[in-house]
Amino acid sequence: MKDVIVIGAGPSGSFAAHRLAKAGFSVDILEEHREVGKPVECTGLVSQRVLQYVRTKSIAGTVRGANIFFPNGKSLHIEKEDRTVVLFRDSFDKDVAAMAIGSGSNIRINARAISVKEYEDHVTVRFRENGNLKEEDARIVVGADGINSIVRRDVYGLRQKHVVSTLQYDMASRIEDEDSVNVYLGSKYTHGFFGWAVPGGDIIRVGTGSYRSSARRYMDNLSVRFGENRVLGITGAGIPIRMAEFLNTRRTVLVGDAGGIVKPLSGGGIYTGIFSSDVASKYISEALEADRPEKILKKYDREIRSTIGKELKKDAIVQSIYSRISDRSFNRIYNMISSEKIIDVINRSGDIDYPSTVIIKVLIRNPGILYSMWK
């Protein structure tokens, strides 16, 4: 019997495996695809915090600012001192998986989990590896298997209720400001979320998200801004933007997207996923030595909610309001925040991992924005 089975070799799963194997536990990672990091379902835009956790050479570039386009055609530019990192996401995933293997984890490619059943003293995982049906027991299972988590389905009985549909094209095109990302607001390009274009030299990543509806028709409107017949690749995925009601049972934990530990305003999940895995691995190590592991694993749930969870909760409230804003309201908000003073506040306080800080500061200086959101 393994000490731990981690289901999913994305950054969350591989980082948890790395920490646990490094602590001396036997760890198997089950990865459903034939290659770690594929298919790519992420823009790969992260803060420098991620590089404090992961050694990687997968950096495609960096950006300093953002150009935000409003429905009326006007835009404003914001800029930070700290540069935001653009990753080659498939290479990044491989780097985290390599850390896990280097620490002693065993990774099993093309091994798709079919069912997970929890017992008093172990968890049984049934999976299909290279077409062969297999079964393995572990003392603890980590659910790092994304939005369609088998662990969450079978053990927790929880459904994802708040999902953003995304679609992204890799395009042979350029944007004028190579040092900034473009963000597109309004009903032409999104429903309740936003569109984006991330520079990468002669290739840009253009995408959009749609809250509780398909992103397809909005993507058609956005992609034509960058020329026709220039699409090199298409990816798409659902993003959960609310945390699960609970993140542990007696012998399982949920990390990253599987637990809905994702930023509601941006859909970003790399930093939050690795953060959750870092916390989870600490308590899993304790639980493997305890008589009542569920008491220890409950501490993981509490710590997540008292740390990153506080930010995600505030962001979820903002997102629920933001998703209802009309084009006319967006245009009024532009007039309110395009002043030099407000932009200076955003530049000084902006943080892609903790956006509530700058939102609160902007609202304090101009509370009329709240009225405009509802009007």
C-alpha cells in the first residue's frame, strides 16, 4: 500500500507529491494524459510568487502593465513595478513533475482514475493505465484532478456550481504594446468575465471567458481583431470560481481546481493551487503519523480558509457583482477611474494574486463606482 496517491500531475498535484516524497513518504502520481502538461489549458500568466515555489526555465517572457479596453472603445493603461511572468505552461508543468520525480515520487502516465472509494483505514483508487484496468490502495489520496475531479465526485459528492467557460487561440499576430497584456470588457467579447491578449513575440494568446455560458461566440468577435486565418492552436477549459464546501474527508484532500481554490476574478489557479498543495502536504505528513487522520486533515481546510481563502471569498463577492455589469455601467466606471489619481492607486496597489486590496482602495476614493455597477 502506498502512503499517498496523487491524482493529477498538474502543478498542484506534482508540487504536493514533491513535498510528500521529499518528507520520505511513498507517493504515486496518476496522470490521465499521455504527456504531462498537455493539453495546454491556461494562459500561463503568474506573479513572481510562483517562482519562489518552483525551479523552472519555462519563462516565455514578462509583462509590466495592462491595457484595459472598455465597450465605448476607450482604454486605460495600468503598470506595476514588479513584472508579471508569462510561462510556457506545458514546460512549466513538466518542471514541477520533474521536481516530484527527483524527490522520489513515481509518476504513471496515461493512467486515468475511474473511481475512488474511501474506507476507514485506506482509500482504493481504480484506474485504467495504458488500457488495463488496475486498482491500488493508499493511506491518503490527494485530489488534484481539476474541475472534473473524480475524488470530489466520488468521495465528496459535490458539484461545481460556478464555472467560467474559456476558449483561447494561439495566433500568429502581434499586439502594439509588447510589454503589456490587453484586457477586453463588455458584452461583445464576454459574458460576465473578460477577454485577453497576452504577447509572446510573433505569437499571441488570445482568449475569453464566459460565466455560465459558452465562450464560443464571444471568441469569434475577439479573434478578428488580430486578423483572420492566423490561428495556430485552440484550447479551452472550464474554470471553477468558488471554493468547495469542504476540502478534506477522513483520508482525502482536494487541492487546486479540484477544490475550487482558484481566483474568481481572473480564473488564475497556478499560484493558489501550489499554495494549497504546500499547505496540504504539511498536514498530510502529520496525518500519516496520526491515529485519527481526519482531525489533522481538517486543519488543512481551516488554514486554507483563514489564509488564501479570505482573499478568494472577497473576490467571489466582487465577481458576483462584476458579472452583472452592463456595457453602459462599464463606460461610466471608465469615466470614474481614468483619472490620474485613481490610476496611481491601481499602479501602486495592484496585485494579481490579491486584487481585493486595490479594489477596496479604489472604492474608498470613489464610492460612486458601486452605484454605477448597479445602475
